[in-house]
Amino acid sequence: MSRNSREPGSSQQRRRAFSDDDVPDDFVLPDGDVERGRILFKKHCAQCHCINQYNIQASGCTLLGPSLYGLYGRTAGAQPRNSLLPSSPTMKESGVVWTDITLMRYLKNPRAFAEHAISMNFRGLSEWQ
């Protein structure tokens, strides 16, 4: 059976349901603190993600999650997680493009945003200011 935007679980319906959160539609990320960002990345992300273009750590190992290099403006699921694991079909089908708003909504609650099982230990940022 083909999916259309009116069927439960369609990507348009998921985005519509999730857009009803506390991240305003005109949200713009404030200027950041590089050192705080480095610490938060190391704490929450670096065990599975890297920021190198080819998803290879300095040790030569690849990681479970996709590289976050060039993430901004990229379509979700456009890049494989690594050479052995394809990207999430659900994220790929979502049509989500990573912007300030979609990134913040995802980082606040990845499971609610994705609406499917994800293989991340990260539960979301409780404080995002």
C-alpha cells in the first residue's frame, strides 16, 4: 500500500505533529561558545559521531553514527551511518532538512522527532539555552 500525507505515520504528518513543541518556528541558534560546544559534543555525541568529512577518527576507526561534517542544510538520512550500515530509511523518507529549527527539535528529543527506534544512547537535551 502506498503512503500519502494523510495516512498515519507519513513523514508530513510526523513533522506536523512534532512541530507542535516549544521550539518556535522562527528559532535561530544564538552565537555559541566553542569550548562549551566541544565539551557537549564529547559528552553526548563523540562516542558515535565524528565531524570529519569521511567519518574516520584520528585512530583510523569509523563510527556507528553518520559523520556530522556538513550536516547543516543536508537532508536527513542522505549519508550512510558508516561503510557497513545504511542510513535510517525512516529518516531518509522524512524529507527533513537540517536547519536551526529541525536540529534543535531533534536534539531536544531524538526519539519523538524520529518517531521510530534509533540506536542512540542520547535521550535529548533537557536544557538548551
